[in-house]
Amino acid sequence: MANIEQVREKVVESLSDLPSDQVKEVLNFVEYLKIRESKSFIDYVNRRTKEALADRKKGKHFQSLHELRAEYK
């Protein structure tokens, strides 16, 4: 298996070939990986899931992923 420096170099090389919108998506994913285990994030996801399930039962509007990201930040 490649050492971590080789992996980092490969990631950087791969990013250089992507259009800017995809680079932003990669950054969003990296940020997600950093926060996904934080208690506040877990609590947020659990709360939003409960709200979404209740809303679905009531036939209410679902927020888009963009709207949810904006609310969390």
C-alpha cells in the first residue's frame, strides 16, 4: 500500500484536474468528514431527521440539501 505522502500527492494531482465546482464539492466532503463525529453535528442530524419524518407525515415541503447546508453553517 502507498504511504500517506504518496496518497496526498495523488489527491492533489487529482484535484488539479477538476473544475472549480467539483473542487468545492470535494472540500465540502472533507469538511463533512471532519465534523461527522462531533456531538453537535450528530444532534443536528438526529433533530432534522425527526423533523423531516414528521413533515413527511404532514405532507409538508422538504428542504433541499442546499437549504440544509446553509442552515447548519
